Amino acid sequence: MHRLTLFALSAVALAGFSHAAEAQEKLTVYTYESFTAEWGPGPKVKEAFEATCECELDFVSVADGVALLNRLRLEGGRTDADIVLGLDTNLTAEAKDSGFFAPHGLSTDAIDIPGGWSDDTFIPFDYGYFAVVYDTKAIVNPPTSMHDFLKGREGKIAIQDPRTSTPGLGLMLWIRKIYGDLAPEAYEELQKRVLTVTPGWSESYALFTSGEVPMVLSYTTSPAYHMIAEETDRYQAAEFSEGHYMQVEVAGMTTKGADNPLAAKFLDFMMSPAFQDVIPETNWMLPAAATSEPLDPAFGKMVQPEKALLFTPEEVAENREAWVDEWLNVMSR
């Protein structure tokens, strides 16, 4: 009886230890919906990372990148997030100021993006350039500049909300970068071209591919998906003479994640070919570090912007609220 009692107590203790170990061996990553979609990078990234750590990688998704920061602010210290993946450089200054992120303490020498990279909190996982993507069967004369696009009347476009979506924010900043204080006048022209404004990229791109709208705010690399997966060049990105606004997508470790050894391990893994190999043909962006094989030749056929447009994170942090209000004031009329 005594032995059975000891055995039972030992089993309970072992079970408790096992549950504690299981809790320690879980990593929670907040990201955007298209990343975790069946066709997105999430499933392959999960499989590859879990194979290296014998742990559980749990993705929690929201509509789009800006919504990630909004959610983190709402949750505060109660957040479950160890990693936030899917912010971009337009949001990093605000994210740092929130106090929810911790320095990663890792070498980022593996990162290879235009302009280089140096940041003690955030690490890029991909980059690209925003573009107006159009259906060649519906748009006969695609715009060759932002000016032509805003003044043109051939076809409508689906765009994203800058309050919730990083592409939506990117379009607003793209226009602001080109037109400066005359941006409100440009928004008035934009309003005439817009069929709908969606919370995130996925909804607007679905409208585009279903034929509901002939243009969508997306990326210069988006046509590569259709070329590779669907073997069609029907969808193309319009090249704008003023240049294209650049997006660098990043991930960061939260203050909660700083206490989880898996968080730093994931960020390090993110810079390796095992992660980067997944990005081009699932997220349809350009890798931020070396891949094990060259990219599909379709990527070489994409628009290669001669001029990359970009505000500093500090400029965006200082002005984003006022600029979004300015955008809303015009677009909601």
C-alpha cells in the first residue's frame, strides 16, 4: 500500500512536471491571417520549426499587420504573444515606444535587404514594394505613374484600411511621399477610383481574383504567384515612374517572450534558409536572408523599382495618427 501511495504521488508529481515542461515548450506567435492561411507560410514554418525544437508553435492571427499592434495594446501585459510577426518598418518606432518589446540580442549579419539593417529589437523576415496589380483582360491601358493612376478612370480598385492593414498604410504613405502636403487632393482623386476598402489584404485580393474588381493594391511580386501556381501572366503589376513604396516586414520578441527561450530560437531560425526558403512561394515576397536555392525565374520578371520610397519609422510614428485622420476625412465623404 505504501509503495502504491508513493507510486501514485510520484506519478502526480511527474505529471505536474510534464505539464510544466509542456507549458515551457510552447511558443505563441501573433501574425496576420494570410500568413497562417493554408496556402501561406505558416503551416510550413510551423512544421520546420517544431522539427528543430520538439515544441509546439501556436499561431494566433488577426486581419493584418496594423491590427497586430492594436491588439497588443489592448491586451497589454495580459498578452499571450511571445513573438509578433508581421509588423513593418512603418510601425517599429511606435511598437518600441509601447514598451511591449524586448531586445533580441541576436546577430543580424544574415539579413540582406536593400539599405541594410540595424535594429536591436526587430528582425526582417521579408520585403517587397507596393504596387497596383491589374487584370490585363480588364485594363487595356495600365497606369505608368501614380499621377496617371489617380487621374485615370479605367476600372476600379480594391484597397485596404490604413488603420488595420500594412498595405493600406503603405498606400497612404506612398501617396504622402509623392505629393507631400498636397496628399489630401490626391486622396480626392483616389476616392473616385476605389470600389471598396477592406480591413486586410486577403479580402481585397480575393475580390480581385474573383473578378469583382480589376485592380488591387498589392505588391510588385504578386504576379509571380499566378505565373508559378497558375501558369498565367494575366495579372501584372503597374510600374510607376515616381517609384514604389518599400515594405520591410519584421518580427519582434515581446517582454513576455523574453522569458521563453524558444522566442530567441525562433527569431534565429527565421533568418535561416529553413524559414527563408518558404517565403517566396507562399508569402510571395522577397526573402530577407539567403535561401538554399535561387528564386524561381518568374521573380526576375517582376517590376524592379528604380526608386524605392520610404519614410523613416520615426517620421511615421510622429505623423501617422494625423495622416490617417487626414486620409479618413477625405475618403469617408
